Amino acid sequence: MKLKTAVLLCTLTLATPAFAQDATDATATDTPTTTNTTNNNDDGFDWGWLGLLGLAGLAGLRRQPERVVTSNTTQR
């Protein structure tokens, strides 16, 4: 039931038209303006390595294989 609901929701979401870039507004200009700003407030620290260390830390939390224990007992 959950799978059917998820598929239906995804289908309806993807079928919805997008109006985010509708240029029919009278105030829209023909020439786009771009502003390039660079924000380097990281003091030279490479944040990618911190992310990789975080992912390596999560590796120990993965699901362990199921252990099957069998025992044979005899009663006298």
C-alpha cells in the first residue's frame, strides 16, 4: 500500500507543470544580469575531507549480517 501511494505521489509531482521560469511578466527584461560573488570564509580548510571522515565514521553503523546459532541437545 505504501509503495502504491509513493508511486502515485511521484507521478503526480512529476506531471505538474513548472511555472518558476515564466517570462510573461511585463517587468521581465530581455538581458539577464549576473552577479558573481565568491565567499571564501573557510580560512583554507577543505571541508570535503571532513565529509569523507564523517562517511567513514558511519561505515561502522551498517547492518551486520544475521548470525544463525544452531544447537543440538539431547535429553537423557
